[in-house]
Amino acid sequence: MPQHQDYDSFVCILVSRGGSQSVFGVDQTHSGVPLDHIRRMFMADACPSLSGKPKVFFIQNYVTSEGQLEDSSFLEVDRPSVKSAESKARQPGACMIHREADFFWSLCKADVSLLEQSSPSPSLYLKCLSQKLGKERKHSLLELHIELNSKVYDWNSRVSAKERYCVWLQHTLRKKLILSCK
């Protein structure tokens, strides 16, 4: 997408129903669009005009009963991925940016039943995110996300399992990122 070359970053906010690893389009008769497919569409090899630029995703996925929420109590450890390791040796002096570099992927999963409640309150995740991004412009995106996680953790400690939000953050940012208004 050549139109991205004129901008410093890319931000996507996606709110949808879906399965545990996908989001639905118009209906849920299909298995949905895999979240991994969405991420791959913006990697450097698929979208060269975004290479070296931050790609920020905030995703609120309301998971249907077929796509159960995963247990959020496991420990996820950063490690090199065998599938994504470069197979070619790096050329001396060549400047290479890994195809998965500069992603900020914040994914919040919640049970679809939250949408069906009579309360018109928005997603706790999106509400806190909006407040943090709107008021605290001098903090890095990672710092804001840590504060967001704290709010979600506090909420989850007071509500039933069906009302909990599960937030995952994956990032490959190479620089401190602060979103600001121009």
C-alpha cells in the first residue's frame, strides 16, 4: 500500500466478534479471518511502505462460545520463533529490518455475552485505552499499556469469570513510542 509511505506510523483499532484466534466479518457462518493473517498483511514483506515504521493494533475480540477464552494464567516467555528465523545469512554491512519488526499488538478477549447485557457501557478495555491515550500524551505506549493492564486486573478481581477481560500484549518495537496529536 504505497499511501503508507507518507506517514510515520500505522494504527488499527478493530472491534469484532470472533473465535479465539479469528475475527468474524458480516456473519459467523465461516471460521472468520485469522488474527495472524491480519498481522501478516502489514509485515514488511507484504507492505514495504510500512517497513521500519510502528504498526499499532488495538483489538477487542468478543469470543463466541465455540472459541473459548484461553486460560490467562499461563506464563508467556519471549523467545526466538523457529518459524520466523531468517534462513539466509546476513550480508555484512547490509541494513535489514526483520519483517515482524515494529509491531505493537494489544489483543483483548472477552466473552460475547458482555455484548448482550442490557448495560450500554462500552468495553472496559476500550474505555481505559481511550482515557489513557486521551489524557497521558507524555507517556510511552508501553507505560500506558501497563497501566491499562492494572485497571483490567483490578476489574477482573471483582467480577465473575464471564465478565473478565483477557489482555495480551506482543510487541517488537525497537524505539520508545509516544502517540501525540499534531
